[in-house]
Amino acid sequence: MKFLCRQFLQLALSAAVAAAMASGAMAQDAYPSRPVHIIVGYSAGGVSDIVARLIGERLSQQLGEPFVIEDRPGAASNVAADYVVHAAPDGYTLFLAGISNAINVALYPDLDFDFARDMAPVAIFSRSPLVMEVSASFPAKTVPDFIAYAKTHPGTITMGSAGTGGATHVGGELFQMLTGTKFTHVPYRGSPPALDDLLAGRDQIMFDNVASSIALIRAGKLRPLAVSSRTEALPNVPLIGDFVPGYEAYVWNGITAPKGTPANVIARLNAAVNAIVADAGFQKQLADLGNTAVSDTPAGFGKLIAADTERWAKVVKFAGIKAQ
């Protein structure tokens, strides 16, 4: 009798465990069942906020629950990244990741998290090159012209950027590292004031995100000398790499989640993002911003984060960049 009771209890316990596991699996399969928050590390109205709202709106349509954009600016997006790293790994708190997060690993060595280790890559969806640009009145009309000008006018070239340690800064430092030129870096609080001084001739060069500069380029107020990768926004502009071997840089955006987020939740999000990226309407929305829609697996996105972390650490060290 005792054996039968023990056997019955074991069977009951196994059934309870199986039911709990099935319930958990069903809950994950039903993801999302409530609003999802995408945390953005920059202020409302900027390029990051805009692309986050584009992808969030499409994800809401795809998955049937609101994807709420929440801006938490500060410390080059580290404030927002820290918040998401320490959030519950359930798929309901996501992060709009970008190239700055790969740069920040070297720029902020005292962070209490490691982006590549503590974030799970979900999906990349947008890429934008940097555009090497001067004012329309500047004498150099090509990259070789500019390099020659910089070398024959030492100490006179100032380079504006959207902020110390950002893509528009390290992109210019990479150019100097590979060409042996030397510019004086002038950081601004975002691209708009930097572009104002470039237009006024107070700065001579900028390596800007295409999305920030495309309207001024189309208006003929800025001259694009080259781009860091192909873009439909500037199809006839040559590559920086055509003149500077080894130059490669572009801005990207994707979605990450806290480490430990269930694999099937990540797979569901990745599939939804990739379906959005394949849509011609979404591609046009990004193209209007100077961005290109791209897709990859979570593993492929993770490799990009790792490669950019290594690449920009070398540039940060070469230029002696310190966080401000």
C-alpha cells in the first residue's frame, strides 16, 4: 500500500510539473500578452527616437500588443542600457541598440555591465552610412582634394561632431588614423548645432549620419565628398574606402533584450522584425531618413556587435578619446 501511495504521489508531482512547464510554454508562445516597452537612450525627436517609433508601430501591428517607446536619455545611452540590462528577462522590456553601445565599451570602462555579455541580441533593422561632408563653398571637391588640403594647411582643420565618442566623432578619428591627417575635434550637443557651424564655415569637415544631413545635401548647402557605405539616399557619391583603404563605418540600430530572455521570445521578435524589414513601405520610410532596412539572425547581429566593439576600441585608444 505504501508503495502504491508513493507511486501515486510521484505521478501526481510529475503531472503538476508537466502542467506548470506546459503553462509556462503556453505563456511564452502567447507572447506578447501585454504592452512591450522599447527603451531609447536619447531624447524625443532625434533620429534614434524616430526609428524606434517606426519599428515600434510596425511591431504593434505585427504582434497585436502596443510597443511603447520610452526615452531615457543620458550618458550616451548608458542610462537606458543599464535600465534594460537590469530589467526582468521576459521580453517586455527591450532596448533600441546602436553603434554607440559598441563604442561605449571602450569609452566608459567603469560601467557595471558589459553590453555584449549582458544583452541578448534580437534583431537589427536599420543601417546608415556616415557622410564625409563640407560646406558648398569649401575648396575641396573630392576626398583626395581634402586630404591634400589638410596636409598643406596643418592646424587649420576643425571637425564638428554630434558629441564626444559618438559615431560622428570616431568616424572622423578613423579617417585621421588611416590617412595621417590631423583635425581639431569640436564636439556639439547633437548634429544640428554642428551642422550650423559647418555651414557657416567655422568648421571645415564633418562625418555625419546621412539621416541628419540629407536635407541640407539635397538643398545644395552641403557637399558630400564620400560615404562610408552604399546608400540609395546618395547613390552617386563614392565610398570613402575607394580612397582610404580599410575605412569602414556605419551607424546601425537594432533591438536587444536582457540576457536570459527566453529563446522562443527572441525568435518570435526576430521573425516579426525581419518581416517588417521585408516590407516595401517600411523600407521607404527608412530610405526617406537616409537609412537602409537590413535584417539578420540574432547570432548574426551578435557578431556585428562584437566586431564593432573591437573595431572602435582601437580607434578610441588611438585618438585618446575620454568620455565627457
